[in-house]
Amino acid sequence: MKSPSTHIIFLATFITTAGSLWASSEYWEKGLAESLNEPDISPGGCYRVETFKPFWILPMMFHRKANPYKDHSPKWLPWWGYPAFFRLYDHRTGKLISETEIYDLESAGGPMSWGGGSGMVYAGMIPIGPNVPDCRGDRPATRAAPQE
């Protein structure tokens, strides 16, 4: 028969190991993510959106599932279809504008919208980031002079 202290040590070790794996997976999910496809470049040339698959150490069900609507809290122990996140860049300068949370593209993804009336870039229901002030709705404020 094992002493109670052995059980406590085992339980503490298990909790510490599981917690460490979860924390490292949450930390590296975006840092070691792989690109899913070629970047989407807006028709006006203002924006570039890159899509990434998160790098998860633990199975998908151990990662919270964000909802594009901020009035809903993230789901714990979800069933993921196609997890991904986006990075929005100013295509003219290469500057990172924003990075999204990880969403399920199977349920919330869709075609790109470059911010026509909303001032936001969207992929389906997922808000990716704001338009920059000099390029609202993918229309640059100043265009280069035509070459003769």
C-alpha cells in the first residue's frame, strides 16, 4: 500500500506537467504557426492578409474556441473543424496592423471583405482588423501619378 504522500506527490506532478504543457501550447500556438496558403492581397493593394494554422502541442479539444461575437465567452473543450488565425498587414509598407484570435474557419470563416462601409477587414464573420486612415475601404487616399 502506498502512503498518502506518494499519492499527493503523483497528483502534484501530474497537475504541474499538464499545466506546463497547456501553458507552453498556448504560448507557442502563434509563434510556431505554419502558413496555410498564399497571402490574400486586397484589390486596391492596401492590405495583405495571411492565414496560419496554430501550432498546438496538446489535442485541439484542450484549446478554448473563441467566438467572433465578443458577447459570447470562449468555449472550453470544443470540437474544432478548421482552426486558424489571421495577420493583417499594410501591403504598401509591410507593417503588421493586427492579429486575430484563433477561430474555427469551418463555422465562422468566409470570403474576404476589405472594409467598404465598416472600416474593418473581415473573413466571413471574423473581424481581422481596422482599415488604416489613408486607405479606407481599400481605396488609397493618394495614388501614384500615371506614367507617360
